[in-house]
Amino acid sequence: MINTLETRYGTLSGISNSMTHPDGSPMSCILDTENRIQTPVGEIIPQYRVAELGERQKKYRSSLGFFENGQIKTASLDRAMPLKTPLGIFEAELVTFYDNGAINRLFPLNGQVDGYWSEKKEGEMAKIFDFDLPVGKFSAKIISLHFYRSGALKSLTLWPGQRITIATRVGPMRIRTGFSLHEDGSLHSVEPAMPVELATPIGRVKAFDAEMLGMTADKNSVQFSPAGHLKSVKTIHTGLRVVSTAQVEMIIEPLETASLIEMTSMRTVPMQIDFADGKVLVVAKDKHCFDVATHTFETFDRAQVILESCSSCAGCDGGESCCQNG
């Protein structure tokens, strides 16, 4: 007997497992039979085939997830399918939605990286997509696209090892990980591919976050306001000298702490500096908030920067574009 599930998209057949919300409405299900569903991004075939041992497995095993209002929340597809997005057609294996049916995130690949399937093998499957955006025209492999409810692009996350050049408020910048946009299309944040010196309200700061792993580019180490003003920066290469009107001096530097890879080694943790409303907020070992009207600031280059091994830069090839050679 084939188990079925009633949804706002019709009757789904071949339900091998399902969960419900507290009100009894469908929350998720696993299918073992082909179902074709019409969605705002086009017709999809939710995942129903189970990979054999040693074959490429899918990261998200549930075929479909639902909001309490019945709208599809997540859809893991049986194979890569062309989906309609505000940026055009993209082939994807995983797509998520907002509760009003608008597309939220799109993932071209949904493979589980494990002992049977390496990131290198998954990367060999990744396709190169062409983009023509206000921040630049480029071609790259991507992990995901993230959209606002309005359909505007919110962020683009690059595949590990990918590097592109985009236009920023401080000039062209070579980036890794990706970038995010404000809803009006202006640049929100970027992740520099190598240390880049920026003019800030407190002096020159070398922006770089060696620990950025690239799971998502929603929020990066260099951030701008919608008006284009520098709002936040992370650094491992710059220290800060702060002097109050009472001539009290404070030296703040990125924290040196135990390595995440080898406990007998050390690493430099990025220091974050935020600028807003006449204040400077510095997050290092401790948090500090300074009033620009009552303090003077001076930046300096740090003599010692301890980076983790290149394994911390997912997909890093150790070559010219490697962050440690920047």
C-alpha cells in the first residue's frame, strides 16, 4: 500500500516517513516515489531515490519541508533541475522558500562531503555560472544564492577556492567567500581575498579575516552602510592606539589564542572595529566603546600575525591567491 500525504500542492504519494507541526499540518516528508510539483520556481521532482553505499549522498535527506501555512519551505531535488529565479534560470539540487512562496536560497549542489565523497569530487560537479550585476560582471562556481523576500539578491556565496573582482565603494577588490547586498542593490559586505588597506575614520586598517570559512557570504569582514560609508572591518594585521582627553592611553590588538587545529600552537583572532553615530566599537579580547569626540586614534601595523594552516582556507590552493601569501 502506498502512503499518501495531502498538501496544498496536491496529493503526494510514496511517503516513507513524515512529520507534522503541532496543529497537525505537514512539516516534512521523505518520498520513495517520483512526484512532480508545480512551484513558483517551476516544476520540481523532490528527492525519492536512495543512493547506494559508497555513492554520492545528499546532505539534506528530507524530500520536502513545509511551513505551518502549507507553503513549501525546503525542497531537496532528486536531480539538478532548472529553476526560475529573479536572476534567471539556474540548475539546482536544493531550494528553500519564504512562507509567501518567494524563493529564499538556491543551492546548485547538495552533496554530502564525507569519507566516501570528497569536497574535490563535489567541486568537480560544480558548474560555472555567468553574472552581470551592479557590482560587476564575472563567472564563477557558487555554493548558493540568497534572495530577499522582494526577490532582490541578498548574497552570493562562492565555491571554495573561487576568486572574483567586484566594484566596491573603495575601488575594485579581489574577493573570496562572496559578497552581500542591501535590498536596494548597494554593496553591504565583502570578504577580501588578501589583506587590503582601507581608509577608515580612525586611520588606515588592513582588512582581512583568515578564519572566514565561506559557509555563507551573508555577513563579511568589510561592511558598508546603504549610503556607502564604511560600517565595520575585521583585521589581524592592524593594532589600535587610543588616547582619551584625560591622556589615558590604551593599546588594543587582535587576540592571540590557542589554535583550533593544534592546541600547542597559537593563532591570531580577527579584531572587529565598528563605526556608528560618533562611536567606535572595538571587539578584541574585550569589548570597548569610544566616543570620537573625546578620543584620538592611531593605527599601526602588527609585527606578528599567526595564521592557521592553509586548511582553514577551504579550497585554498596554496598558490599566489592564497591568503597566507597575501
